[in-house]
Amino acid sequence: MLGLAMLKRLACSLVGFKVRYNGQDHAGACFKWLFIVIGFAFCVGICSNVGAASDNGKSIPQCVKCHTKVTPGIVADWKASAHAENGVVCSDCHGSEHTSKKTVNLVKFPDENACGECHTQQLEQFLRGKHSKGWLALNALPVTDLEPDELIEGARGCGGCHNMGIKPPKERERLRKMGYHYSVNSCDECHTRHLFSVKEARDPHVCQQCHMGFDHPQWEMWSSSKHGERWFAKQRGELPESAQAPTCQFCHLPDGTHENHTAWGFLGVRLPMPNDKQWAQDRVTILKALGVLDPFTGKPTGRLEAVKQLDLARLTEEAWQRERKNMLGRCQHCHSASFAKKQLEMGDAMIQKADRLMAEAINTVAELYSDGIIKKPKAYTFAYPDFLYFMRTGGGDLSKASHIDQVLLTMFLKHRMRTYQAFFHMSPDYAYWYGWAMMSKDLAKIKEMAEVLRSTRKPADRDGTDK
């Protein structure tokens, strides 16, 4: 039907051209041309509906005929998509080798490069942004191998969001053999199959699936802020179309770019160290708990190289200032430069204050390791808290998990995140009650638990090792 529509438009344009070019006296020739074109279109229409089409291997009707029964929703989405409107058919993305139930194993599941054949600029931007590193970042965590496959490769849990990210060919093949062959493309995380809608990807709800919950509740913080409230009011028609209502995409993916970064990064750490001596010391303590610095020598570990390769933090002042400048530019679409600058500087100050509480809590738990009160799990590199094992604080052995370490991890990954991220997202309640106040409570609980552990446990060997 697409071919017929295109040929009809061609016929009309040819007729119009002949009339204009040869004048009214030659209208008969126009109709002759029209008859030829329509006849050709009719033949193509008949031929293309017999089994699989022979148009460069594009078996549109055969795919639609079968999949209308097998996956009707997919067919309906494709028919409503810009792809269908522009003649992009099943075989363009999935290949032409799968033509029946017997050859279903030959179907191609396209990765980002397939999308990049047409959307070159978007792919190039995506590769420069942090979303493209999602899968590699997940697999760089020591805790990943300890978690159920269904929550990783099965695209639920961590894998449900960190599926967004470039996967090397061997990794894609491994996933395919495990039966997780749908998890090979990042583009459809925001432009879901098979509509691949630009409008959908511009809606802040699309960000909600991943940017919510325990460790990064950006959706909750934005949607409860004045920014979010205005967007919802505008959607309800209660504000004029000209009203300013910034979305996630407006601030973090401006003008349709697919390259996304933030000044402070996900973990709220960066280099170089600040001039303030106490803050610099506190940041060193946090980097030790992240395993980036050796807790006893202060020297970089192999994890720092992973941080560099995965672009998890701004590692130079220039890189940080570039992202801060970009964000100030977005803020100034609505606010004065002085107001925006002051708000972001207060956010920086909240990171500093949160780091002070965080470092005190880390040192309290670290002393328990040093004194042998908490045994070092075999999987840990050092007798020191390790945030990258998340709640697996026994190094994978749940029977030996350290509860005080779990409270410490919650303080870092849940409440510290809320303290500064909510400030940047203009969410008062999250910044205080769900952030700063909870950090204060965590610190008090950790100190109390440390006293109880010291009074009830005998020290292990001096190296604190669980032998």
C-alpha cells in the first residue's frame, strides 16, 4: 500500500507537469502517462501481495500476515510509526532470512548501529553521552556477578535500566544464547518498539522507569518540584502554551541532543580535590569507600581506571566547568544568571555538608574493620567498607552480611543522593526530610551500632580477615 500511495503521488505530479509543460492541447498525453503509471502501480500492488515481496528481499506482506496473528501489537505499532510512513520495513531492521516458523532463529535483532545507518547524528551524540556506558558500568560493579541473572541480563532490576548501553559483539552473542536476545539495543529504551516515537521520548514520563526509587529518585524530586507541577498543569490545559515548564529533557537533553552529562555525575564525586582541607579529606574518605583509592596508602586502584573509561565522574576542573556552564545556560531560559548561579552554588555547598556526615560515618565503620570487630569478607580487596557491593556486605555470603555496612550504604546511596540531587531538582521535602534529616539519623544509628558491636564482639585477627 505504501508503494501504491507513492506511485499515485508520482502519477499526479507527472500529469500536472505534462499539462503545465505541453498546455491544455496535450492533455490526452497526460492521461496516457497516468494510465501507464496506474497500470504499473496495479501490477506492483498485485505482485507484492503474493507471498513474500520481491522488492530487494523486503517481505512486508508475509511479515504482516504472520505477525498480525502472532504479535498483533507489534504490527499495529509499526503501521502507526514514522518508519512505516517512510517505507522502512521489517527486513530493513530484522533481515530477510526469517521467513517462517522454521527460520525464526535467523531473525536479526538490530543494535544501535542499525539505527545509526539512518540516524547518524543521534548515534554519534549517544556514544558521547553517559547513557551509552550504562551496560558496561553495571558489569564493572563487583556486586553484579552476585545478583540473580533475571535481574541483570533478564532486563529487570539493575538490568532493566542498565540495559541501555553499548554491548560488545561477544556480549550480545552471550545474551542471545541465554535467551535475552531482545536486550541488544539502547534506542528503544526511550523510543519504544515498534513505534519509535520522538514524541514519546520527549515526555518526562519516559525517564521515570529508570530515574526513580532507592538511589536516584529524580522523577519523584522533579515531579514534586515547581518545575514538575507547572508541567503537569500545562498538560491539563491550566497554563497557557507559552508558560515555561522545564522537563528532564529540556535540562539534560536540550534541543533533541542524545548526549547527556552532569557536572557532579551520578556519585557526586569529582577531581581535582577542593581547596578546603576538610572537604578534600572527606572526599578522599568517600573515594576509599568506593574502592577508587587504597584505604591504607591513598593511591589509586584499578577502579579509578574504570571510572575514567566509563566517564562516571568529571576528572578535571575544565570538564566540570563545561557541564556547569551548560546547565547555567539552560537555567537562564527562565531565570536570571545571578539567581541560577546562586542556586547551583548552594547545591555544591550541600554536597560539602553531606560529605562531612558521610565521611564521619565511613570512618566509624572503618575503625571496626581495623580493630577486627568486623571481619573482612573474602571477596573484599581491603578490610574496609566497600560501597560497590551494595547490600551484599558479606561479599556475597548473606549469612555473614554486615548490617552496619548496610546502614552505611543506605546513607550513601539513598540519603546522600537525595540531599544534593533534590537540591538541584528544586524539591524541598526530598532535600530535607528524605535527604539531610535521614543522613543525620543514619549517622546516629551507625555510632550507636558501633558501640554495641564493640561491647558484644571479640576482635578477630588483627588483619580482620574472614578466614
